[in-house]
Amino acid sequence: QVQVIESGGGLVQIGGSLNLSCVVSGLPISRQIMGWFRQAPGKEREFVATISRKGVPTEYADSVKGRFTISRDNAENTVYLEMNSLKPEDTAVYYCAACSRWMVVETDYRKYESWGQGTQVTVSS
């Protein structure tokens, strides 16, 4: 059984930083494209970042480019999202997901098969 567990969310002030982690069990992520997505209340789930199986290349949403960094440790079956210079519009539930498609990276959340329960990130103004 595949389990995806995100952690590291919380409340932070504008301009602050948070580091999210995503631990996967029951599935070797070395064979998976990994991605981070987020969903704010009343909004559709949106792409944040994705990383290829070997760690490069990566791709980011324009709204987070230059502020967020996605990385992975295949040996630890873990994916990370470092978030800096946080803004109120970054407030959302952040989800980690795995995709087995034979692509390099994948930005479409509908193509991901395994999802975590999400971790709340709140940026206070």
C-alpha cells in the first residue's frame, strides 16, 4: 500500500520560510516523477513544482519561481519543498504527489496517481 505523508507546514509571517517534506512508503520514488501542488479555499488545485526521477530537470509555477526549491532524496524516498520569501497568496494546503508516466516532468495534477493528505501553510499578513 502506497502512503504519501507531507509534513513541515505551519504558520509563518510574510517573508518567512518553511521547509516541507514528503515521505513515501510502498513505492520507490526513484521510478516516479514527483510534484508539489497546492489548493487554497474555493480554488482549484494548482501546480507548484515538479522534479524528474534523477533530480534534474525541475519545473516551477511562475508564481513561485525563484522563491521555492524542490529536491529529492531517492535513497530516503523523500521529496522536499523549500519555500522562501513567503507571501499571503502562498497560503494553501500543500500536497505531494507521485506520477509514473513516462515523462521527464509533469505539471498536470490529473496525471498523478498517489497523493498525500496535505499540509497547511498559512502566511500571515
